[in-house]
Amino acid sequence: MLDFSTLNKVEQDFMNRDHEEAVAFLNSLQGAVEVDDLHGVVSSLAALISHCQAHFEREEISMRKYSFPPYIVHKQEHDRVLMELNMIAEQLKSHGEIEKIRRYVTQEFPAWFVQHLSTMDKMTAQYLAMKQKEVTDKLVLKAV
């Protein structure tokens, strides 16, 4: 299980809130996997997928708004992970076997999440903060 307080924070509050929520959803999913609760796994996985879709969309809107140069690369990573999550959900739905998704839920996705937050999201948040400051500075200069 991940402890949000130990993870790197980024320079965008909305992203930090989303990351904290993602950790809560992931931990709930991992808890259900640990006790082999199929119903809990199905509902927790659906909640995580829904959260990630909304979370990624918020990031992508901000990246487009401020013309983030590597937007496509970041979006492709989001799309890849959503595809994986949906494939895992389909596999679970088809086979009803938690064991088939255990490694992804307990190792692969958490490792990706920590890495993504520390690299792509960190760089994205820094860029967004810089661009937001530029906009604010221009507004201040206009007001003077």
C-alpha cells in the first residue's frame, strides 16, 4: 500500500489532491485483492478507473490550456495506463480470478504511479506553475 504523505508533491494543488485520491482508491483496491474479495476488487477497480479518467482529463485540459510542449507524450502515457486498467477490468470480468490481476494491482501500477508522479507530473506541474505566474505577472503589469 502507498502512503501519500511519503510521495513527492507537485506545484499544482489540483494534481496533489488528485494524487491523494488516487492513492486512496488504489489502497482500497489492494486491500480487496489482499483478502480475495472479488466484489470489492471489481468495485474498487471501477472506482480507480473512473478517478483516473477524470484525473487525467483535468491534467490534459491544463496542459492544452498552457500549450505544454510534451503534451502528446504525457497524454499517450495516460492513454496507455487507462487501456491497461480497462484490460485488467475486462480480464477480471471474464475470468473472475483475482490472481490474474494481483501483480498488476500490487506491484506494476503502484510502481508506475510513483514514477509518473515523480517525473512526468512533476515536470508538467512546474511548467504549469511557470506559465500561470507569467499570466499573473502580465495582469499585474497591465493594472499598473
